[in-house]
Amino acid sequence: MTPNFDLSEEHELVRRTVREFAVERIAPVAAELDREHRFPYDLVAELAELGLMGMTIPEEHGGAGTDTLSYAIAVEELTRIDSSVAITVAAHHSLGTLPIYYFGTDDQKREWLPPLASGEKLAAFGLTEPEAGSDAGATRTRAELQDGEWVVNGSKMFITNAGTEITACVTITARTGEGEVSNLIVPNGVPGYEIAAPMEKLGWRASDTRELSFRDVRVPEQNLLGPRGKGYQQFLEILDGGRISVAAMGVGLAQGAYDLAARYAKERQQFGKPIARFQAVRFALADMATEIEAGRGMVYRAAWLKDQGRPFGKEAAMAKLYTGELSHRVANAALQIHGGYGFMEESPIARLYRDQKILEIGEGTNEVQRMVIAKHLGL
């Protein structure tokens, strides 16, 4: 049987639909949202209407019931225009909602999934702490079971979507015993749960990023997500899937940077001709396009493997590592092609250049990805 690398009509429809939305609705306001550090509530509501906030959640739970490849394509196309909107969708879906779908009880799914999968509400995932970043197993937040309630004390850092006006909950990792990590659903607004002001960031300025603190926060015993003591295995599984979406962001940002550079190179005149006619610029653009194509193939393969129910952890880590570094190279080369104009905040490439760096840090740093890959290789 001859392999077929063409996307299906459904996947192409997803690409066209999301690209059209991103160009027509996000692009005109992206710079303003970034400049004002303003969360895009209106855009999130429109994305919810399009069914993009719970794409891979089954329809019976309020989602769109699409596959992972469709989701990766959507995230790629959003990031091509604006990373803040893309990470809002990706963090809500991959990190906020999917843990409840994967590990929740029937009652938890009935309570939480319909508003989350539909995009009416947002969810967050609290893993990182001031002393537990790459070493996620060093979680210090604790939860003790007292009279049918979990009493939570600790803090979380760099948590996306936790403090918006439409956030419903955060799922956190906590030590529930000696050498035991579990996941708990903490609703927004419970006493003792404090959400700090939005953090000032180099990039992703229109996304919501907060520090969270828990002081004798009480949640019902039934808010335990999955079996007690299985939290570590659960978040490793969640991170595997999340890496596909962040890898898709890497491809999308690289494509957006390439598009800007190619357009500028065709318009910018030097020595009597467009700079795209100079070999140095042409070769740079050719290299960028080639690497983007390679990265896209890696992301799509990881998504396809997940959809087939096959192991995909190695491929997701490889895709995330490669596209994170790819986006760095492409954003840097694209800004170089823009010259001095690219160094000005008014230039769209400046925003993409700032947004890029976190793609080599979030969902596991480049170094962590190499550790994950090496482990898969038996090294």
C-alpha cells in the first residue's frame, strides 16, 4: 500500500477555518492586546463558538470530538498569528481540561467537562512551583485528608489561565503522603486560595499567567483526580500530550516569522532591487522553509501516533525539542532580514521574537526534552 501524506478534507477544513479566523479576527488586534497586556476575552468566546476550546473532548461531554491532528493544526494556525491566543487555547485544552477527561470520575466529568469543553469556562493545571520546575517530582505543596476534606497548603508558579474572570478551576499536584503525589481539583473562589496579579512577561503578554497560593484551602475528598498516589504518572501522561500542542506552536510561530520575512524581503529595496533577490536572503528563506516543513512533519506524526493509540512520548518530545529550537532559528533569521525595522516594537516580527523564547522552556526545557528522549532510547 502506498503511503499517503496528504491531509484529509476534514483536516484541510480545520486549517482553512482557523486560518481565516486568525487572519480576520486575531491579527487586527494582536499588537494592541500585547501592548496592553490584555486578556482576549472576546476572542476566547468566539473560539468557543467555533468549537476550538475542547476539540478532542467527545461531543457527549460538550467538546467537538475531533482528533489530535486537527487540534495540532488549529494550534499551529493560531500561533502563526498570535501566541498569546494560542497558548490560552492549548493550556486550557491540553493541561486544564484533558486531565479531568482522562482521569476524572463520572461525577467529575458531569460537573466539570460541559462548561470547560464548550469554552464557557477555562481551566488551569498547577504543576510548577518556586522550587519545582524541571524537577517536577520536587513538589512541596501538601494536601492532608481531614474529616472528608483535603486541606491544601503550598504555592504554584507560572500557571496559565488560572486567574481570568471565566476560570472555573485549577488541577494541582500535591503531596498526599510520604513519597506520594496526587492531583486535586481546586475550584476558583474557595477560601484560602489566593491568585496573585498577572505576571509581567517578556512574551505571551496577552495570556494570563499567575502565582497561586493555598493556605488551609479545603476541598471535598471527591475532588481527588484519579487514584490517590498516581499524580506523578498522571502529569507525565498529560505532559506527553501537551508537548504536541507546544510543538505545534513552534511550527506555527516559525511559519508566521517566515511569512513576515518573505513578504518584507520582496518589498524592501536595496541597491535598486528587492532584498529577496540577494543570494544571502534567498538562501536564508530557503533554509527556514525547509526546516519548517521538517518540523511540521514531526508534529503531525506525533499527533497521528496518539490518534492511533500507539506510543508517542518519544516522538512528542522530539517534536517539541526540534520545533522549539527551530522557532528560535527562524525568528532570529526573520528579524535579521527585517534589519533595524525588526528591532522596533512596531514591527510584528518583534512580538514573535519575544514570544518565541518560552517555547524552549515551557512544557519542559530543551534539556528536559533531551533527557526524556534519551530515556526512550534506553540511554
